[in-house]
Amino acid sequence: MMEWQKIDDSTYSYEDMGVRFFLLVGSEYALLIDSGMKTENAKELAQQITSLPIKLFNTHTDPDHIAGNAAFDEVMMNPAELVNYRRPHTSQQIVPVYDGDIIDLGGRPLKAIALPGHTPGSTALLDLNSGMLFSGDPVQDGRIFMFGPMRDLSAYILSLKRLLAMSGSISRIYPCHGTCPINSGIIPELIAGAERIERGELTPQPVSMFGQNAAAYDIGAAVLLCDE
């Protein structure tokens, strides 16, 4: 049986079949960052940790990040992600979160950082008190999906370059896949590797993912799965 992993007294992670989601607790309410791949009861699990009201923020809305979304009447996300999202029920309200917005949990402000490329509305949250960056999928050392509709390698590179300029404010990075945590030194490595792909300098390995053919580029820091 899976259990919450304690990061610190107010931060927890949950592993769900290779996908990770997080619970952050403030003085006024708690925030789920994503809701899992198969864990439809993510909200119920969060209630094991805290009696505070629980809200939900989606870093993006690929299917492996939204399994528990139906338990929420409202969900926070970058509105650019709506092209990628099917609401679990028509009454669910979308609370827009734009780049630079602050989500304050009560003494715990989180700054939204838009990172389009992996998906149009991919957005990370930076804990301004601790420097912890909850990056979603774009910053990780695992496999980064960049193939299929709505993926954009050029936008991804620009997002990473913008994040690199903020790296002095980042203490550790907490991604939804791969090793957790990782340090901000991975950001320039991802940029360099993605630029080599864009310039055609790397030879990929053909792979099949969910019935689709893709090109796997091992850039050292991670593997980028791109269109053939």
C-alpha cells in the first residue's frame, strides 16, 4: 500500500505508478499539486494529513496528472491548458492561474511560473519561503514527452531559459517524474540537450509509446521523446 512521503512538516509527496503528486500545507488551507494517474481518491488521502480545506492545482492536464480531479468542484490551472483538459463534471469551475500569480496558502506564498512547451499551459509553482520548485513534467531527469499534438520543442527551450534566469531563487526541484528532489543544475543541461535536438545534432532511438511511434533522444540529463 502506498503512503505519503514526508518532505518536511508541511510538504508531502505521493507516488502513483511512476507519477508523483504533492500536498503543501499552509495556515489557512492545503494544496494538492496534481492528483495522480490512478489515485482517484487523492483528496481523501490528503485529508489523512490535514483537516484544513484542500484545493487543487494542476501543473498541466495530461491524463497521468488528473485522476483525482473529479472530487473537486474547482481546480486551479493556467487557462492555456484548457485545450488539453476534459472536465470530469460540467459543474467544475476553472480558477485561472497566470504566470506570476501568487497562491497564498496562509503564510506560504507560491509563485506560478509558466513553462509552455511540454503542454501549452504547463506551470510550475515556486515556494517563495523555501525556494522549493514544484516543476510538473518539464524539469526532470526521466522521460519528457515532447511528441504528439500541442508539444513544442522551441517553446520548451525558451521556457527553460527563462527559468534558468530565476534559478538563484530555487533551492531544490520537486518534479512529478524521475528523481526527487533534483538541483537546478539540471536546467542548463536540459537546455543544451534540447538545442542539440533542434539543430539535428543527435541521433534518436525509435520507440513505441502508447501505440505511437516516437524518437527518443538521450541528452544525458534526461530522455526527450519527440516526433519522428
